[in-house]
Amino acid sequence: MEIILALIIFIVSCFLLTYASKMLVDALAKIALFLKVREFIVATFLMAFGTAMPNLVVGIVSAFKGMPELSLGDVMGGNIFDITMAIGLAVLFSVDGIPAHSRTVQKTTLITIGFALLPLLLMSDGLLSRGDGTLLMVLYLVYVFWFFSDPSRITRPYDKHEHCPNVKVFVKNFFLCILGILLLIVGGYGIVESATVFATFFGLPLAIIGVFVVGISNCLPETFFCIQAGRNKQEWMVLGNIMGGVIFAASFLLGLVAFIHPIQIANITFSVIARAFLILACLFFLVFVRTDKQLTKKEAGVLIAIYILFLVTEILMRNLAF
């Protein structure tokens, strides 16, 4: 009976993710059109912050309960997944790859890599302290100030065929955006919970279940959003959502958790593996974006292969540990 219920939840969750991601892409495009801002901006801040809310809640709760390491693992595993698997799938489902020729995208790519790797540098002494957390939060606010200090990064003129939506359309799509984010989160958790039941039912090792849940659970909403945006030729939204999410999680979110409760690095094995693959993912992502200023389908395959290798390594190391 449990397996049947899990199957129903899985099917419904897949529908929710597909429907909500399409709703979000359309709604964000109209919001950007109304505000006369680039889709990249809306995805970088509004969409990225919305999909990061579950991670933020998990981080704050775990910090107050004295288990901030949960948030650290969530952020590091999530950033690896976003930079490799989420981007890779979006490129594969796109028509001609994801262009990255914009100066804003190029600069933000460097900033993204810097923010993703900064926590690794700060925790080199085995501790992410309150001082480190404060520094991460301040740097995020500096980044936001820098981004909005130049109007050319934000605004865009209307094309001849475009017409500004009225206020009623804007309000409607704003609430559709909120609804879409909530549906994405619900669908993502439904997928993970049902997949856990499937794994248990078929007798898969606990290590596989653990890696699957930790590595993918909170990344499904932005992944489905990016796939839909890639299919709809909204390439700016793909990179904006991923890079905005990585920057927010690695700086303000992780900084807030460390400020509430300093993070002691206890699991050396996970730390070394996750750090190594995060560095590897960042290097490949940086090279792919800056060469030819486009992400191709071949490069997407390499990024996906990196995550699969990370997954296999994690499973093998956990099995050896036991």
C-alpha cells in the first residue's frame, strides 16, 4: 500500500514541477517586462531567493538546534548539483545551448565562483566562525549594492513588438510567481519522499538513499525551472537563477548559520570530497562560460558527468567507511 501511495505522490509531484516551472517562466518574463528590467535580474534575485527559502529555513533551524553542519552539507552539495547537473540539464533541453556573451553574465560568473569557493578558504582551519559568518553576509550585501549601482545592468528598453503590461497583469503574475515557487518546493519534496520509499522498497543501500536525498532534494525546484527556461529560450533566466542561488547560499545563508552557531568541520571525508568536487565543478563551469561565451551540449555532458562522478565517489567512500 505504501509503494502505491509513493507512486501516486511521485506522479503528482512530477506534474507539479512541470506545471509550476512553466508558470514561473511565463510570470517572471511578464514581471521583467513590466519593470523594464532584464530577465537575468529577476531570476538572480527573486527566483533564486524564492527557491532558496527551504535551505534558509533548514539552515536557521539546524543552527539553533546546534547542528549547523547540516546546513553546510546542504549548501555544498546543493552548489555542486546546481553548477553541474542543473546547468547541464538546462543546456541539454535548450535549443542551441546557453549563450553567456553579456558582460554582466561574464562578471557575475567570476563573482559566483568566488563566493562558492570563499567558504572553503574560511573553513581551512576547521571552523566557520561567527566572524567568518559576518564577513560572508557583509560581502553579499556589498555584491547586491554593486549590482544595483549600475543601471545598465538592470534596465532594458522595450523592443518594437513589446507592449508594457498594465498594473493588473503585473499583480496577477507576481502572485503567480509566489504560487509557482511554492508548488516547486512542494513538488520537489514529494519527489524526494517518494524516491526514498522506492529505494527502501527495492532494498537499495542506505548510503544511496542518503546521498540522493542530501544531494538533490532542495535542488529540484530550480532544476525544473532552468529546464523550462532553457526550452522557452529564456537563457538569461537559467544562468541568473543558478548563479544567484549559489551566491546567496554560499554567502548570506551560510554566513547567517555560522553567525548563529559556528560550524565545526567534523566529517573530514565528506569535507575533502565535497571541497574537491566543488572546486572541480567551479573550474569547469568557469572555463566553459568564458570560452566562446556559450555553454554547449557537449560541455553540458561534461558537467553532468562531474556530478555523477561525485555521486559515485560519495557512495563508495560511505560504504568503505562502514
